[in-house]
Amino acid sequence: MIKMKKVIVICGPTAVGKTKLSVSLAKLYDGEIINADSTQIYREMNIGTAKVTEEEKEGIPHHLFDIRDIEEDYTIYDYQKDCRYWIEDIFRRGKTPILVGGTGLYIKAALYDYQFEEETETYSFSSKTDEELYQELISFVPDTKIHPHNRKRVERALSYYYQHGEAKKEGTNDTLLYDAIFLGLTTDRETLYQRINNRVHKMEEEGLLREAKNFYDRNIRSKAVLTPICYKELFLYFNQEITYDEAIDLIQKRSRHYAKRQYTWFRHQLPVIWLDVDFENFDHTIQDAKEKIG
């Protein structure tokens, strides 16, 4: 195995092969994987979040998966603290930390000099649309720089305002706290969209409907369940507001749009080295990543 003294980050949109590459690189660089996907933090949310399976892990240690119940809150402050703990622990044991996921703000908060205050109160925004939340925010903070479609940041800003009566001032700069390399996986749009559509169908086969119905029947309407794409769309079907086929189409459509937003975020926020994925021979992608890491 090759010994490393840097953090390897594998990012990119959904369904592009991040899990497969992360396990392969963990074998090459004596690595341990740290989750950087905000939905895979939670227990029970397995199929709808495309959570890595025990078989896919191939014996590689994985951290920050299944660490919260679905009715618990988990903030970016929590993630920053937990992720840095595991980075330091993995380095201390002479191994390589590999961050893997599509939640860009989690990655940036963990690796850069971001300063957050611990959130002591939580608020539920699940009943409001993105537009309603944004309009509420600008009524309090007219000069906000937060994008209206960045729901998570809008929610955090509103929560802070409710608690403190003033706009949140997040200390942030472009100082990396760790030596890190950022690898982003990409492919052409047609291929990616087809893979996203196929992934949703695979979720159906694995029991997505049953998983969502379980949450619905238990009347779980927590932020963890209502934030990711998939459960809330099926809740519309359970409410008889749309048909099952319409719910699946909506999941696919929103997943494609989300992938587009992920690309935009990563390209503007992190120094990503992009790799074109060879789905026909993934070994080429692994070799490409190895060459970029050096």
C-alpha cells in the first residue's frame, strides 16, 4: 500500500461512481472512508439515500454513516466537529482519510477554516417552499448573499435569526486546514441522467416504496426524511395527490436537477480536479485518479 499524508476528497453528483472509486483508493492508500453525504448520516434511510452497503464496503472502515436517528437533528456544526475528529484519528493511526460524498458544504466546512456557532435550538421548515423561506429571510436580512435555491443555508440563516435576532455572520476564508486533493467525477449529461434514472428504478426493486411507507405510517415528518429527494415525493403518492408513476418521475426529475446544482457548486467552491468516468472499464478511472494524486 502507498502511504499518504493528505486527505483525499471524492466528490461529484449522484450516481457517478464515487463509492466504487473510494473503496478502490482506500485499498491503494491504506485509507478509511468518511461520509460526506448529509442524508447518509441517518439510520434506516438506506435505499432512498443509496447508502453504501456492507458488500460495497469490501471490508474498508467507513465512518459517519448511521450515527443519528431519523427524528434527531444534525447540523453542519456537528458534522464539522465529527469529521475533523475522524480525520485526525485516521492520520494518527498512519492511514489516509478519504472523504466521499455530494454534500459540498459538509466538505468545505470540514476542511476549510469555517467558524460556526453551535446551534442550541432547532426549527422546522418542512411545511414551507424554497420561495417562501427565501422571502422570509430577505424580510429580515435584505442584503443576504445566500442563493434562493440553497435551502439548507436559508434554513440555517433563519434559525440563527430566530435565536439571536440578527443576521448570522459565518467566519470563513479559503484557508485549507489539511493538505488535501479534490477529485471530482464527471460524465456527459446524457449518460449521467440515464444513470440517475436507472438508479431510481434500482431503488424501486430494492424496496424503496416499502421504506418510504414505513416512515409515512409512523408519521415521521422530520427534517431528515423530508429534505432528501425521494421520500417526500412518495408521501405525495401516499396522500393520493399524485400517481405512483408521477412520484417516480418526480424523483428522477428532481435528482437530475440536483446533480446539475452539485456540479455548479463544486466548480465554483472547491479546487476540484475532474475525472471523466470510464463506466465500461472503471480501472481506467482508478488509474486516472492515482496519477492525479501522484
